[in-house]
Amino acid sequence: MIQIKPMSELSDNLPAIEKIVNEGSPVYLTKDGYGAMVVLSLEQYAVLTDEIELKLDEADKAAALSGKRMTHDEVFAKYKGGI
């Protein structure tokens, strides 16, 4: 179930929010009725970012081995199907 809480609950009720997050659910915080941030456990954050970090490391290694350099536009065109 999606957990949406007002930002004030972050400081007023931190143990309850921490419990929700540690059980594996993100908590969406609102401010003035609008989405402001998401609270995640470190494990959930790692799931979202580990593959990206791995791919960036692979790209760094490939760039170090190759003399080829691409511009920002070339990189994005390649992944949008242009090159």
C-alpha cells in the first residue's frame, strides 16, 4: 500500500515512518498538499541505483581503454536510436 504522509509527520512521528521504510515500503511526503520527497531505506535506494553505478563504471573502463570520445549529443543520439 502506498504510504503518503504530510511533511510534518517526518519530525512529529519519525519512529512510525522509520518502521514503514524498514519494512520495505517507501513513504511519500507532501508539503502544502504537493509531493515533496520520498523516504527510502538504504537497501531500496541501492536497488534503484546499483545497476546505474555499474553501467557508469563499465563506461569509465571502456573510455579508459579506447581513444574514442563522444560528445554529449552523440551519446544521447546513440541511445535514442540515432547512431
